[in-house]
Amino acid sequence: MPSLVPIVHRVTRSDLVRYAGASEDFNPIHFDDDAARFYGLDGVIAHGMYTMGLVTRFIEPLLNQGYRVSEWSNRFRAMVPVNRTIAIDGSIQESTPQRVVLNIAVTVENLPKPVLTGTIILVRGEPFADPATTN
């Protein structure tokens, strides 16, 4: 059975600015406290897709063992404030040599409930074909 180690990461403003540049998501609630407060938030929050992307660090050991993501579903349950530490953890619900089903959760320090929960199904096999290289 594969083993996974929880991931802990402090979300910084610098992380969010770099992610905004990479994703071209320049919504000011992700880097400007005044803008975030204007929209009713306590301050800057992380991009949801940034938070979701950090989950890939948690499943990286499985990817390195030849698994690939077959299905991924998650629900954003709360916002991630900047300058807070998140923990990414999960449990293996099913494991065979060809398939692993994970339940995942992302929590934030001092928040009572997970900010993201979901299920990831990984399978062994050939990666998806790249349409640019297939005839």
C-alpha cells in the first residue's frame, strides 16, 4: 500500500503574486489588502486554484511511482488567508496495484474546518496521448 506524508506550507503574499503572474489571475483580492477589504474580506486570500495546486505536492509520491490522475473532484469550503500555514493530508480509501483512491483535506491553522475537501483517483498505465504528437 502506498504511503503519503502530510504537507505543510506557509502561504505568503509572494507565493500569490507569483501564482497571479503564472495564471494571469490578477484579481486584486489576491494581493491587495485594501481591495480585499473593499469586497468584504478581512484581507488578501489565496487563489482557490493555487490551493488546489498545492495538493499535487501531496500526491507527488504516487505520481513518481507511475500513477496518473484519472479523476479529481474537490470542494472549496472556505478561503485561505495570506500568511497562514496550511496542512494537506488525506486517507487512502482504496488501493490496488492499478488504482488508488484518496480522500483529501486542506486545513488552515486556527480555522476549525477544512478549507478544501475532495477525492482523487489515480491509476497506473499509459499517460494520456498528446494530441500534438499523435497522427
